[in-house]
Amino acid sequence: MAPCALTHQKIIMKHIAILGFAVGLLSLTACKKEDPQVVTFEDVLLTHMDEIESQSIGDYTLSIYSSNELIVGYNELNFLLKDADGEFVTDYTMHAHPMMEMGMMMHTTPHGHTEMIEGEYGLYMTDYVFIMPSTAGTWSLEVTVEVDDESVVYDFVLDVIEPEEARMISFMSKTGSEEKYFAALVGAENFGVGENDFEIAIYQRESMMSFPAVTDLTVEIEPWMPTMEHGSPNNVNPVHTMNGHYAGVANFTMTGFWQLKLTIKNADGEIVEEDLAFDITL
Amino acid sequence: MCSQVFLQIDTLEEVVINGERADHTTYDRGQTDVATTEQTAERDPQLNLVCRGAYAQEVIYRGLSGAQVATLVDGMRIYGACTDKMDPVTSYVDRSNLSVLQSDQTASIGFHALNFKLEKGEFGVERRWKSGVFSSYQINNAQRRIGANAVYESKDFWWLASASHTEANNYVAGSGQKIRYTQFTKQNLYSASGWRRGKHEFTATGIVDRAYDIGYAGLPMDVSSATAVITKLEHKTSLGKWKNLNSVYFNDVAHVMDDTKRDSVFMHMDMPGCSTTLGYHGQLQRVWNQWILDVDFELVRNRRFAEMTMYPVNEVEMYMQTWSVSVREMTTLNPTLKYFPNDRWKFEIVPAIAYYNDQVKEEFGQKQFEVLGYDLTKGTTSLSKSLALTSEYNLNKWGSAFTFAAGDRAPELSERFGFYLYNNQDGFDYMGNPLLSNEQFARINWSNGLKFEKHRVTWSKYVYFFDNYIFGVHNQVLWQMTPGGNGVKEYQNVGSAFIAGSELEVSLFEQGLVPTQITVAYRYGEGENVGYLPQMMPLEVKLFNKAKWKGFDFGLTNVYSLRYTRASQAFGEQNVPAYWMMNAAVSRKLTLKKSSLDIEIAGSNLLDNYYTTHLNWNGIPQMGRNVSLSLKWNFGAIE
């Protein structure tokens, strides 16, 4: 029995500034002890994340970090750029474009905005909801970096796996329209017994090249233990925060096999989906 | 107790249990040698037994139970390790360990204290050895018991030890129906010793008790093992004119439930629990001419943990902590001042104060409660206080005692931090409530007595008033956890409640040919938002007769109970028909050259009536007709 998720990687991700502080603190202690080993920002980052890809073009090396393996579902990708001396580049902009190539057809995938989240080290973050695994084709990520008035284009191939329990579910609207939705759990890896921040990101397919966030839905959640036929108390239905993300509270009273049941209604109050359930094994 | 010329009306009552003593026991109120500790306690009309099976009956006082009554073993705090109350602490001692049950109205914790005192040796003038071997057999459930004891006493040292093994099969009820899951096996080892050096006296006591394969007919689960280790070191001395006692004790209880013997279970579960208590008890006593002052001080730390793992087929196991690591630290101060202005009057004043610090220490448990909206990362402290005033008046043949007491009690750890504790009687999962307030009480007790040369009558009337009465209230929002259960109840302060009752004890022809005792008892209880309070006995009459004839001792017990019509539905009780139960025993002591032999034949429920009591869980029937034979062979110096 692992007493619930104590390492809240998500929190670290969200408050990555703390990392910077930690670096400072660690180097400070290192100095005091006159320890020759200097703890770098990258070292701290690597205690929480893995480098999943890295490419060098010309003087610049772009590395991608993620705290998890890339899955069909919600992922946060972090980017760091280093120059020829191995120093972090901070004054650059980047633009990333994911694409699924399946032979005859190709499509992109829902994603958020690319944001600089730690200016001191030039750390960018973008969230992606991959809607299928790499076994269906090839996931590529084209990253264009503008640095020193030059434009460098990196082309990564990403390996996206299907998680044991689905973290993204797609469905057709039940209102009769032909809308296709994609709902992905955010931070489900941190779920444990107790009160949990629940977050879900919902997108719609407009075209193969456009999956905009849906911001005007009503989402109801019910954690359910099918084997025992009971739920849990004091859950808070998620409400829209920004960019198609809905945040609420999901409670789990014990470990075991749970289902997170969702009912989604559109702005008119019509039921878009009501049989949605994410399996959650705690 | 105080002066013997007084009538036995006191805030402290005693029931002699008499252990498995080498000396012969006469049939006081029909007590037989095969009776358990609990059955012996039940001779007191204030005490009743809650039965969940044939083993580990819970002794309750005037319908009060749980945290309302402090059950002590030789002054030690000890707490059961079962979240479902299957192991009242009396189940961790054997009759052979005990001497006397003290029933104390003016306890510092809860509203009453039951203290099961352990058998001790004495410092004698001469060196002497006593020993005995005992064995008994009961026909109904093939219960066999075997044991031995030994006592060594000398001027400055004594030592005693006893060991027993008891094993029983399922019993048969009055209908002839075998009641499954009423079997048990129990083993008990007890040793104590005392040294004396100048004005210092040291006593060490230790019990190892282990019961296993215990059936609980009234519950959906049994117990695979219930084990306790109970130890105490005591020092007595005098400090000037003060008598001083200091003791430190430690006890550890482990309880493992078992559903593997049941025909069908929804899902296999493991439910172990443990409870560890470390305590200090200090006492100072001083006697002046007309005054006695007793000051008791305690420091106690109890740690409990119980968990539940469920094993669904083809799925991951499910886990929760029904008592997450919960710790109660308790400090109590309890002085008793008695004043005897003259032969007629006696006054007693007992103020008491207790301070508690309760906390769930494990993060997992704190998280479980987070779901319910409680923050348990910090501890909860509470203070309980009480004051009892007693006056007693004795004049010639009659006496009267009046007690007024008021105070409160802090919620118990289960009431605060229990997490989905399934109660099979009402079918609800019980949730602790960390925000419970203390339960307040006020009590008036009035006893009158009349004593003649051969006859004696005592009549007690009492009433308890409660406020913030703690009771489980159906919470419609929470999901039940137990499959097939009725829902979830949360402990709450429900409002006011009261209990009123009366006990009449008549003793006739003492020292005569056929001494007879009659006890009549009745209680009534009602509460705001509760209805009838649970565990309030209907009118019950007990008749005890004994006789001596040519070296034979005869005992006869008749119990008549009216039907129980005030079942607390909120507690899951059932109404119960009236019943009549008859027990009888005959015994004889044979004196041999260097030893003596006690032989007893006893019969219980001789009419083979099929009956249940209001306190039997889910109406499980009591044992039908039973006949037992017991033998005790005593060696060594006998008085």
C-alpha cells in the first residue's frame, strides 16, 4: 500500500518558480559548506522530469522535458534552449506545431499556448492533448525558435503511448450536432485518497487542423466505486478557468478501483455526454 | 470501604468474582464455577451483558456503555482493538485472574467506572504453598476447561500464577437448533508477585491472553485471534502520614477479524486492529480522625490503528483505515474527600478533571477525513470535568444515601475519528465526527436501606439527564461503504436525553437454612431526536436461593424478564418476548489427607427455553439447557 501520492509533481510544475528558489537555496548551502559540487537548475529540473528529446542545430540545443511519459491525454512539455557554451538562452521565442501523420491523412491535436514560465532560465511550457498513440502513425513536433534574428527549425518525433487507463476520451455530441469533443484529465497521476484537485481540459474538433478549447460547458463529476456501488461525498463540480480547463474537487475515500463519471452539458443546458467515465485505480 | 456498621449503601459497589481460588466458594446468588467473568458480573442488578456471540460479552452499567463507562483492569486503562466493539476489555482477562469487580459511581472519566481487580497474594507470617488444578466440562457446547494455579506466600515475598485453557464448540439454543459461530478457544496465563522491603512494597503483574477461532453469531464476521499482553509495576509506600501508590503499566491488544469461515461473503476482507496503552497512575491517601482524602492522578497514552483491505475478484484490492493511527493522551486528576462527622453521617465530595489531546497521526487518515471536509492535521484537545456529592445517613435499622453528580465526558476516539465502522445491529456505517462536543450529564441517585438481623432491603432510584447526548444520526449525503448496508450514520450531539430506573435488592434469611435474595430492576430512557434509548432493560426479577445440607451446597437461580417493547429502532434493536430462565447447582467439598476436592454439578437454562435478551445482537438466542461438571483439586495449606 503506497500511502497516496506524496510527490506532487504537478504542484512543482505549476510553481516552477519555487525551483528557482530551491536552486538558489541549494547553491547557497553548497557555498557555505564549500562543496565544489554546484547544483544547477537543470539538476533540480531533472529530479522531477526526464529529458525526452534533445536536438542540436548550429550553436543551439533545444531539449524537451516532461514529468511523465507522453500519453494519449494531457501532457505538459517543457523546453530549454542552450547555446554553444552550454548556457541557458533566455531571450528567444518559440512556436511548436504538433502533427500526426497517418499516411494518407494528417491532423494536429489540441494544445494550449506556449508560455515562458521561468524567465531566468528561458523555460517554456506548452500543454498538448494527444488524441492517439504513436502506434497509429507518427507524431511530429515542429519547433521554430527565433533567436539572435535567426530562425532555427527543429523537428522532433514524439513517442506517445496509450496509458493503462484512458486519460483522454473522445465522444460525439448527443445533442444531434456532428461535433466531436475530446476530454482529457489533467494531473490524474496525483490522485490519491483524500481531497483532490480535479481538472479536465475539453476541446472540440473544428477541422483536422483546428481543435479549439470549449469554454462554455457545464461539467458534473461523480467519483464512483463500481465494485462496492458507492460514491464519495463533497465533490465540487468543475467550472471553467481558462483555455478549456475546468477545475473542481474529486474525493476518494479509499484505495481501489474507481470511476470518475462525467456529465457534460452545453451552454443551452443540453446534454452533450452523460456516460463518460474515466477509470482511476488508486 | 468505610465502617462496617454502616449499611452497604455506597458509591462503590463490589461483586466478588473469586477467581479460581483454591478455597471453596459458596453459592452466592447462584454463581457456579463454570461461569465466565462477565456472567459473574451480571449478578449485580446494575450490570447487564451485551452478547454478540458466546464469547466476549460486554458488561454495561445501567444501560450505559462505550465511553460512558470506563472499564479498567486492576486500575489500568485498557482499550479494545476492534472497531466494531467485539472485544470489550473483559475478554482479555480470565476469571482465574480476578478477585473483585468494583463498580464506582464517582469515576473521573465517563459516568461510571468498572474496575476488574486482579487476584493478588498476601504477605504471610509463615511460608506456605497453595496450588490447585481445575477442570470442567459443559455438555451443551462441549466446553472443556483445564487449568492450574499456584500461590507462594512468605513474610516479605509472594508469587502467584495461573494458567488456563478453555475451548468450546457451537452451542445449542432452547429450540434444539445449533447456533453456528458460537465456538471459541481461549488461553490465559497470569502471574503476579510482591516484595516488601521496609515500608516499600512492590508488585508486578502480567497477563498474556490469547483467544482464537472465535465465532460471532450476531455479526457477519468472526475473529481469528484476539491477543493481549497486560503488565503493571506498582510501588506502595508511606510518605509521613500519607500513603503513596505509584504504578506504571503497559498493555497491547491485537485483534484480527476473519470472514473465511462464512458460507458466502460478498467480498473477502482483512480487518486487523491494535491498541496500545501506556499509563501512569499515582495515588496519595491520608486519613485524619474524621476525614479521608484520596488523590488519584493519571497520565495515559493510547494508540490505536485498524485497517481494512478488501479483495474483489479480478480487481485491485481496496484499502482504507477505519481507525487511522489515532492517539489519545490523557491526564486526569481525581481527588476524593470523605468526611465522617459522627456515626450517622458520611459525606463525600469528588471533583474530577481530565484533559485530552486526540490526534490522527497518519497522513493517510488525515486525507480520508479531508474528504469529509475536516482538517485533522492538528490535534483536538478537550477538557472534561465532573463533581459528585454524596451524603449518607444511617440510623439503627435504616440508612439512606443521596448522590448528586454532574459533569461531562469527552467523545471517544471512535466517536471522533472512526471511518466507516460497520455496525451490524443497525446495518449502518458509522463515521466519526471530529467536531463533537462533550456529552453532559447530571445524575441523582437515592438509595434507601433497611436492615434486620436476618433480612436486608436496599432500594435505589436514579435518574440521569444528558445534554449534547452523542448518538449516530443518519447522514443522507454520505454513501454507505459496506455493501448491502442501510447507509451512513455520523456521531452527533443530538440534544437532551434521560434515563430513569430503579433496583430493589432484598436479602432474606441470611445465615438461615435457605438464604434467599431477590433483585428487581427496571430502566427507562428517552432522548430528543432518538426516541427510546437503547439497552434499557425491561422489568427483570432475579431470585437466588441457596441451601446447605449434609455438606452439600445447593444454589438455585430464577430469572424472569418481561417483554422488551421499547426497542431503540435507531440503534437497530428488536423487541423481545418475555422469558424465564432457571439455573441450579450442587457442590460438595471432599477433604482428603493433604488435599481437598471441590466437585460441582451445575445446570443452566434447565427449562430449555428458547429466548433472547434485548442486548443480544440481531436476536441471537441464548444457550439452551446445559449441564456442567467441574472439579477443583487443591493442595497445600488451606486456611
